[in-house]
Amino acid sequence: MKQLKLTFLFLVINFGGLAIGSLLMNNGPTSDWYVNLNQAPWTPPGWVFGVAWTLIMICFSIYLAKLFTKENSLKMKIIFLFQFILNVSWNYIFFNKHLVLIGLITIALLTSLLFIYFFKLSTKVNNYKYLLLPYMVWLCIATSLNLYILVHN
């Protein structure tokens, strides 16, 4: 029952973070600035982003609920908060402020943090760590898209 409650809590927090990030984008992918950038040939169509983030946040919320059931420490709360801030702030940094290099640093830190979750913080929930794979793969793709824009614009 505790894990179910935590799953719901993390779903609310994570989807809330997506909503905040969306608000901070300032029309993001449809803005003249973004549309006129030289983008990577592997940039997915817009609808893929919504599908991907929905899957990612469902998997991540289930993972976090299991993790926090096993280890609800201040350290884990701080790491989660750092992940949340990085995830939400990238939208603002990249799409709103057009700070492509700072965006790349932000998303690289976020990607690194997910790899730390996977390899270092999942020892108590080993089977659940595979729920992080969609997030990790997506962040690798997103990082490459951000890097491409930095290099080619």
C-alpha cells in the first residue's frame, strides 16, 4: 500500500514537473527560434516527445516509489530534487533563454544523474532499475540533439 501511495505521489510530482517545464518553454518547439535552427536529422517528430515523456514518467515514478520504500533518506530526497530541478530547468534554459551551451551542460548533468541512479543508487531495488532505461535512452537522444544544435548553429 505504501508503494502504491508513493507511486501516485511521484506521478503527481513528475507530471507536475513536465507541466511546469512546458510552461517555461515559451512556445518551445513551435517558436521561430527553434524552427529556424539547423536540427539533427534524427530529430523525432513532435508527437514522439509527448509519448516518450509519458512513458518515462510512469516508469520513473514506479521506480522512485520502490526506491523510496526501501530507502527514504535525506540523501535520496536531495538527489531526486536535483534531478527534478535539472529536468524542469532545461526547458527554460534551452527554449526560453536560448542558452544552448548551458542547456547542454544541464542535460548532460541530468543524464549523468540518471546513470548514477542506475549504477549506484539501485542496489536495494535492482530489478526495478530497468524502469530507468527509457529515461536514460531518451536523455542520450536529447543530449545528442542539444549538442547537434550547439555545433551546427
